[in-house]
Amino acid sequence: MKVTNTKIYDTVKEVVGEDSLKVVEFLRDKKNISDFKIAEKVKADIHEIRNILYRLYNHNLVTYYRKKDRQKGWYISYWTFNKKRIKDIMKNLHYSKMEKFAERLKHEEANKGNMYLCPSACVRVNFEKATDFGFKCPECGSILNLQDNSKTIEFLQGQIKELYRTNGFSKMGNGFKMGNGLGNGHSMVLNGNGHSIGNGHKVVKKSK
């Protein structure tokens, strides 16, 4: 899987925040740049830059070392962007999204044909909750309408398949497999140690 600049920026933006992109763009192909130099080049306050750098550091996206300035007498930190970390973060984000969609899919399938929606979209609940509310929206008092959630189930199945297909993971040759038609007990096979998601939706991680 090729880690392009676009993937680097998208990943950093998702885990650290959009404000960190200016630092990453400047540091990307450089090594051992002081925080003062970074602040000067990106035209930002040194305190803001340090805050961003420490947030990047919390995700192991930058490394640094400190050196004492002989003239000024204080320590200066020199920073380097850790590009190698991007793939790991991308994988973690990728599988986290797959798990969230699988959890949603489990819920939708468990309540197939029994979801209720407020006409104003205040709430969307299953039959048990709708009964508790007397089939009235707790927010606006409107009668809850029975909703056909088959399209939602199809959408979630499609999202899981698309997440598997994208980002090059299906071509990495590391035991990544997925059955056809998630939602009917098929499995997603990943790398590592096995665990399950919901009723019949399994993420099975192969040992190396």
C-alpha cells in the first residue's frame, strides 16, 4: 500500500486535527527542525506550534530530541515527522470503522422491520423503545412511524465491503479476507489475534 501525501494529510487530520496539517506539511521531508523554526516558517505562535507538536507526539507521529543552546542557555527541541507511523494509524482507523459499522449492522439486523422513526427525525428507536415511549416521540410528541430498515442494512453491508476493499489492504497479502454478503454470518479475516463483533459478524485475525 502506497502512502501518498493525501493519505498522510487525511490520516493526520482525522486523528490530530486540521490545524496540525500546516506543521506536517512543513516537516514532511525535513529532519530535526526546531519548534521556533517551525513557528517562524508556518507563521504561527510558538505556543500553538508546541501544542500541535505534542499532540502529534502523543500519536507517535513525530520524534524529537532536546539540545541546550550554549548562547541562550535553554533547551531547544528538534522535531522530525515519523512517516512510518502512518500505515499503522491508517490500519487502526480502518478496522475501527469496520467494527463500528459491524456493530450498527448487528443492531439493524436484530431489529429488522421493527424500527420506528419520528416524522421530524427527532428519534429513531427499536420496537422495545417505541413501546416504552407509547409510540410517541419523546422530543416533539409526534406518532412514531414504522420504518423499513432493509435499505439501511444494505448500506451498512456495502460500507463494510468498501472499507475492506479500499486503502490497498486487500492487496497486502497478509491474510486479509472477507466473505461475500456480510450480515449472514460471514467473516472478515484480518491479521493478529481473533475477536468477534456482534451476532455472527466476526473479525478473525490470523496469527502470523
